[in-house]
Amino acid sequence: MAGSISIDINCDMGESFGPWPMGTDALVLPFITSANIACGAHAGDPSVMRRTVRLAREHGVSVGAHPGFPDLQGFGRREMRIPPSEVEDSVLAQIGALDAIARAEGVRLRHVKAHGALYNMAARDRSLADAVARAIRAFDPSLIMLGLPGSALIDAGEAAGLTVAREGFADRSYEPDGSLTPRSREGAVLHAADVVAERAVRLVAEGRAVTSGKTTIALRVDTICVHGDTPGAATLASRVRQALAAAGVDVRPMSKA
């Protein structure tokens, strides 16, 4: 298999706020190839954004925007009923905020991944997905748009003429329809490094994911996510990287695939 398959490893980061830390970004960065940096709506602030961009640059990690609902208290994981036009404006503003900081650090944005509830709602609601895609296209049509395989996000991105990346989750359980198991349910987030690494290899090498009912479903993925706020995220990212290398998978940024 060596050299025949390539994959990107992405991680949501820059999600600290003021004096409140979230995740261990500096420890995770050596093992990933793309960083999704919070833009100040669900998490992050200008100083955290700039610090995270600098860290990513130092590690040669591709930088992307991670816009979410304006919900610091709920960490962007609460569903909000916001008109698609307002979602479009918010996503556009968030991308622009991170881009300003990235440019100041000599870094170019490469992709956009919606966060939390916005990501999950847009995965099933085409009007929201179209709003996210319109914002990305209006800002820079060369940006890659991430989404769940087979979701409205992917359909909207393709319809808008954007390059899309189908995202798999090594540390999350799936439902039979390909959606992520809600975090409110036990077993939705996986913590055992061996299990997470094995699932990452299966997603990439076999194109299959394990559901909450222990069955498997077919999923084509272009990038694998390891969540930065999961306890032991650095260990999980390291084990995933090692397992993929052992399986002969070439790990590289999605922008260079």
C-alpha cells in the first residue's frame, strides 16, 4: 500500500479564551497537517488566534478557519435558529478575522471547517450549508470546504464550485446514516488510543467506519479529525499518525493532496 494512499490529519484548535485554556495545541501540532483555528465566535480571541497561527506556522501545519455559532458560553455546541443570511455574514466575518491575523504572520488560509452545532446542522440543512458555502466562495473560492461525507455541506460546496474535503472522525462514533453520534449519548466520544488509531486506519485504508451499533458503514474520506479538546488529544494524534504510517499511508495537508 505504501505511497498509494494519502490523508490529511486535522484538529480543531485555538479554542482557549482569555485566561481559560482549552486543549493542548502545542503538543498536538507535531502530529497533524491541518489546523482548524477558532475565529472568536464559539471560542478563541485575537491573541489566542495569533498565537495559534504562529504555532502552526512553526510546525509547517496548514491553517484554516473554524467558524461557529456566536455562543461562547455553549462552546458553539448548542443548536441556534439563525437565518441563513445571518449565518453567511457571520461565517464571512469570522474567516476575515482569522485571515487578517494569518496575513500579519505571513500565513495563507487554506480551508474552512464549520464548528460544532453549525457543522452538524449544516450537514443536514441545505439552506445553512449553502450559506456557509456562499461565505467561503465570497471570501476566497480557492479555500477548501470540509464536511461529512454525503452531507448537505459537501453538496453545497460542490454546487458553489468549491474544492471539498470529506471529513472522517477517528475519535467519534457514527450513526448508521453517516452522521455523528450526539455527544449527549454515552460512547459518542472515544478515548482509547488503540481504538482511535485502529478506526483511523480503517477509515483511510478501507473506507469504512464503525457505528454506535457496532456495524460498519462505507465512508470516503479525504481528511481525519482528532479533536483538540478531547482529553489526551496529543497522545491520540500521535498514535493515529503512527498507525497510519505503519499502514503505509502518506500523511500530508489536504491542500497538497
